[in-house]
Amino acid sequence: MRIVRACADNFGWIITLCRSIKTLREPYTENVTDADVRAAALQYVRKISGFRAPAGHNAEAFEQAVAAVAAATQDLLDQLEVRGQRVLHPAQ
């Protein structure tokens, strides 16, 4: 995956997304599992939060974020069309 950078001049910050999040869309990856989607979501939340493993008082927020990102990721994958064909995943 290429590094994606987003810049906001007003705030002076740069976000670089993690390189280890792999492409989950067909035809690049076949048979995407729930575990694949969760692993990508976990990597994203770790990168954004700056925590590999959150402290106990942040654990619930961290897990909720992973679940929300995984759900959004699965929703995206379920809706993508490749070459005019709807991409079907095992979850459907």
C-alpha cells in the first residue's frame, strides 16, 4: 500500500497512514475474512491513537474504535464494484 498523507495548513499537522495495512479489495486480495478486516482496523486505530495497547482506562474507547472502523471497512468492501461487477464477499 502506498503511503497516504493528509495535510492541514491551519493546524500544521501531517498524518501518514501505516504501510502495513494491506489492500483488502478484490482482485488484490481474495477471500477477505473478518479477521483480515479487524486486523486492518486495529492497525489503523493503533496508528491514529499512538497506542499499541491502550491503558485500561482507554481500552473500551480503543475497542469501540476498532469495531467502528472494521464495520465501516466491511461496509465499503461490500459496496465496491470492480469493472462494473458487484464484489461479493463471504459475509453477504
